[in-house]
Amino acid sequence: MNASLVMKIFSGPIIQPDSPEDVEITEALNAHFDKLEIVKKLREDPSYTEWEPYGNFTEEEKKKRLTSGCLRGSRGLSCQHVFYNSQENILKSVLFLGNALDGWPTVVHGGAIATLLDENMGRLAIENLPERTGVTANLNITYKAPLSPGQYISVEAKLNPTLSSGRKVVVEAVIKDQTGKLCSEATALFVYPKKLKLRTIGEKF
């Protein structure tokens, strides 16, 4: 990544979402995103469908959600694209982690990692649950190595067909840094509740 871009992101105060500086940096991050090997390979694979998260939500709805609202922008979660393989029930998300996600200097907060895992595993889960909706019933995470901000990472989720049926879906996932190093792994149970009325999540969530 361009050194001057890194300096802009990590020197001085945290850049606010939607500011002129944020727009400029996000455009540069998106341009670099398109050159990532993992992105090029996924785009060349016809079995994967690509979309940007919350593609079926209005701008007003996006602002009320955690990852597309208060965590948006170059300081937080940016350049996120989802790649879904419906034949193998695999979902991959590639995104950039900004400098407002630290829990400890130079280390991404464990809660931010948990949020990324839960949301992307949930994306895969709703593709396999009745009415395209559900809730997280259980989430187990093993933090294997520290994850640093200022880099593009991947979240890879896969359905466990043996443990999934009907209203219950089990998803396994990992987070890898830009070098491909395993940083976190997780297993989650998602359920479609019988008595709780939930919003149906449309396509390209």
C-alpha cells in the first residue's frame, strides 16, 4: 500500500466518516482493493457472486446498523465486498481495517473481530434458514494471533452440513490477515425462532 496513504490514516486525529479526507482515502483504498490477489482470484471464479454489504438496505437504514453505521469509513470497516459460492455454501468477505478499531495500540479489538465473524457467518446462515432470517444462538471464538489494523483481511465462512438442519444452522469461519496468516477461528449456531417475528433479510445483505 502507498506509504503516504498509510500516514494519512494513522497520523494525527482519527478521520471522521464522510469527511472530504475520508472520501479521498476511501477512494484510494478501493483502488488498491481491486489489485489484491485474493480479490482478483475470486472475481475470476464464476462460482462466486459478489456484492457490497447491505445492498438491499436504504442509506438511512445503513446508518442505524453497527458495521455500516458508526464503524463505517476509512477509520473503521471499509472496502468490504462479499463473495458467495451457493454451490459449496462458502462465503468470503474481504475488507480494510482502519485505525479506530484498536483495543490496544496496534491490535484490533476482540469485540470488533467477534462482530465481523458474527455478521459474516450470519450472512451465510440466512442463506440456509427458513424465511431468510434468524438469530445467533451461540458463538465460540478462538483468537489465534493478534490482528493489526491498516491492512486488508478476509473472513471465510463455511456451512457445516452435518450439524445443520431445519431451523438450525452451524457455520464455521476464520479470519486471515493480508499475508494469509490465521488470526481467529469460530463456530456459531444460528436458529430461526418459532415464536419471535423477525424481519426477512433480502438478498445481498
